[in-house]
Amino acid sequence: MTSCWSTGRNKRYAYYLCQTRECAEYGKSVRKEKIEEEFDNLLLNLRPSQNLFYMALDMFRDLWNDRLNKRKLNASFMGQEVQKLELSIAKLLDRIVETDSPNIIVAYENRIRELENRKAELNEKIRTCGTVLPDFDETFRTAFSFLSNPHKIWCSERLEDKRTVLKLTFADKLSYCRNEGFRTDQYALPFALLEGLEQGNYEMVGLVGLEPTTKGL
């Protein structure tokens, strides 16, 4: 649909015009106020109940804390592996000292090089695991603020905020039928998760990787 203006006797009127030739409503218009009111109601209806919102908040906080604990556990396991590699390297160095065969020495040196490379990889992973992650509230404050009331963000005067609402709310471009209103078959993942929780589908939350939904609004 394309936004247009028509001029009356005393003022101008805004409307949207269908320009999809394959559509049965091609060439027909809808008042701007009608579409915007329906879209406002659509966003307002997406606002979760307080109980549902806090249920989702608690579940994602538990998943986040579980992720932190797994990072610590992985770092511990990799630290043990590094110790085993160091022991193997030390034994190979002793064998090099004990042998006079050039071929065997070369073989030991190649093996030591492989173990050193593996050790370096593990140490890098341990270093990454040791990076302190921000706490849950700091990381997801903006995302959950948006989920609690997308309409509030939509009412912002900033065009960037409105684009963010569209991107984070709907999985695809919205379609509109002049007689039926907006067709919203697919919501974006955050609202699909809330819908799943409301229907008792708790497994869906566990399958989602925990990453901030947005950097800022």
C-alpha cells in the first residue's frame, strides 16, 4: 500500500492506496486514521498479562544463569585437559633427551607441536569463558521493556524506534485487507515465545539461544 493525499474543499486528507495489481482491492483506498487505529489496537493486544510477562522473565533469567554456570564448568574441564596436555608434552621432551635417533626426535617434535597447538586453542577458549558477562537485568532490560509494551515504543517520535517495533514484532511484512484488517499470521520470535508460554509450551523457550533481542531503542 502507498500513502497518498487528497484535497477537499477546506483541508487535505491522508489515505492508503492498494497498488498490488493481483489484489482484488487494487486501486481502492483506506483512510489513514482507520489503518493507524487498527495497528495501534494490534500492538496493544500484544501486551502480555503481568503474570505471563513475569513468568517469561523468570524463565529467561534461569536460562541465563544456567548458561553462566555451564561456562564455568566448561572452563574447569578445559583446564584439566590443559594439564593433561602439559604432562604429555613433558613426557615427550624426556623421550627426546633419551633417544639418539633423528627420525624419532622429529616425530616427537611434531607431536609436541600438535599438543602445543591444542593447548593454545584450549587456553583461548578458557580465556573467553573467563570473560565476565553482564548480569541478566543489564543485558535484557531494553528487550523486556519492549516486550512488556511494544505500543509504547511505537508511539515514539523517532523513526528508528518505529522500524525496530516492526522488525521485532512481526516475522514478515504486514499485509492488510481492506475489509478484514491486518493479517498477522506470524509474529517474530519474542512474541511467538510469549504466545507459546501462554499456551503452556515451555519447551519452546528452552530451544532458544539467549541473546539480547535488541541493542537499544
